[in-house]
Amino acid sequence: MAQAARPQPDTEPRERLRRLIAERCFTKGKPFQLASGRWSDFYFDLKPAMLDPEGSNLLADLILERTAGIDAKYIGGLAMGAVPIALAVTLKSYGTSRPLQAFWVRKEAKGHGTKSLADGYLVDGSRVIIVEDVATTGGSVMKAIDEVKRHDCQIAAVITIVDRLEGAREKLAEAGIELIALFTAKDFT
């Protein structure tokens, strides 16, 4: 399979990431069933951007930039979409004045060991940043938020790569949480 052309290195980072997502992660046409159960004529599979060295680097830079003034020591979200994002940001934060540690929330508790829903660094009573690859209705991110709150943590921010503009922002606002989106569906449709 032919590799898509790489964005030019002198292009502004947000636009470089948008192009990479448009070329590798966005599909339009046939109906796709989303995690929310809804159907759509377009779909985002952000793994090709999140697991690409340039895409991962750009994502980490943009997330660190957007969360620069936020007081938090931990970053994570619901597995599997949040895992590569949290790891990229954690790596990029190393050696800065604000190093972050990562965690993720499983969809089901482990059947062995501690039988925990959360893995990694999730310290009770801390302030955390929740990350999400694609936000649609907010259901997936709320699962991560519920587990984080079970640990008496405060949500310092929720950041998504793409907001499909289908209710996630409003659902989070009802809980008193702002959704920060790097992109919206309008950037691709």
C-alpha cells in the first residue's frame, strides 16, 4: 500500500496534523456505526495519526500547548483511544517544568491482581487531564471521568483530538467540565 505524502516540515504544526488526519484517519461515504451506537456517513480512526512518529509528536506538542496553564500532574483516559495520546504527552513532557505521568481506565476491571479499572499513575485526590481521541456524545469520556472521580480526583481539563459536534461538549458542560478540542468535524467535512 502506498504511503500518503508527508506534510511539509515548514507547515504550521496544527495544520500539519490536520492534513495527516485528513489523509490517513478520515473516511467519508458509507454508513459507519460509532461507539455511541449512532450511525454516520463519516468516520475518524485516529490510530494512524496517534501511532505515527510525526503525528504522535505533533499531538503531544499541541496538547501540551493547549494545557500549559492547567495545574495537573497526571494525564490519561479510557483505553484504548487515550493510551497513545497520554503516552506521547508524557514522553514529551519529560525534562520540562511540568512533567506529567500517565494512566488509563480500562473498560472492564482486570480479572487478576488488584482487579483495578485504572492502570498507571492515578493518585487519589489529584488533579488530572483527561484525553480522548474522538468525542461524539461524551459517553466514553464520562466512563473515564467517573473512575477518576471515584479516586476523588479533580478534572483539570478534558481534551479531545476531534469533537464530532454531536453532544459531547454539552454533556460535559452539564457536569461543569469544559471540552477542549484540537479540531472539530467541521475541519474535515
